[in-house]
Amino acid sequence: MNRYFKLTDDMRIRRRWHLRSPRDEQGQEVHSWQFFESRRIELQDTIRFPVKPAGQVLEFTLDSFATPVVHERVVQLFERLGISEVQFIPVEVEGHEGPYFILNTLRTLRCIDDARCEEVQYWKPEDERPDKEGQYRSVIGMRIDPTKVGDARIFRPWGWSVALIVSEDLKQAMEDAAITGTKFEEV
């Protein structure tokens, strides 16, 4: 049975950089949720990420809204592995040579195993958020059902799109390539 891991930003790295909310060419904030919808995106403007504080540059980083930003080495690794369920959107990281990209995941799977999670809460009618009703409001200690994943190597779980999940072979490849900034938690 395949194992899967939540891919996050390693906040334990000392004196690391922090990417802020993305901005367009006019300096206006870019709607980050579009990068969590598992759909291909065509942008007109170049997206820029402010860096504050500056510090150690990482090849995998989550910005302040958890949008994954990766260095070209990650793109090259995914290409070598034949991973096609992602889109790499070119971006600029202020004050740093690139190239850098938003890693836009194109798959969402219904795979969270509620019974094995520590705790799950759903949006209910009384929460007065009809746009979210029936989706997860909170997932603590997430576990997924690997039998519902199929051949996916990177995806977001339905209803909890803030999580980015990778297969064990992709995790291993990223570790073998010494991609900086990654942290993996088995789900």
C-alpha cells in the first residue's frame, strides 16, 4: 500500500526568508485562493512575491497564504519524474534571481478518512456559509484513505484544499534531490 505525506514549509529553518502575499504588476494583492482550486490558470500579469524578512533562500516555500512557490530545480525534478498533474506559473521573488514558480496542483481527490483523523468538523447551515456547507471546517491529525488516491502523486484533498499531499516516491525524490524548505508529515 502506498504511503502519502502532507508537504509543508519547514518553519524550523533558522534565519529563513518569508514570502508575503502575491502582488500583481500594479502592486495589488492577488487572490491566492485560485491556486487551491485544482484548475489550470492563465494570468495576464506577472506575479511578484515580497520577501520579509529576507534570509536563507529556499527551493520550496509556502507564502503567507500557503501558496507553494518553488525554484526551477523543483520543476526540473517533476519533469524528470513525469509528473503532469501540476502547472508551474512563472513568478518573481523580489530581490532574488529565479526562476521561481507557483506550484499549482491540478487534482483534488475525495480521500480524507474521517474515522482515522484526530478530529474533523464540517460547515453547517447554522454557520451561515452556504458556499462552504458540507465541506470541512477543520481537520486535525488528517489521515487519508490510500485506496481512494489511484495513481495520483500530488493532489489536494477535497474539502480541505489547504493541504498539499504527495506520494511516498515523490517525497523520496525531493529528499534525494535535497530540495530545501520541505517538511513531510505522513497522512
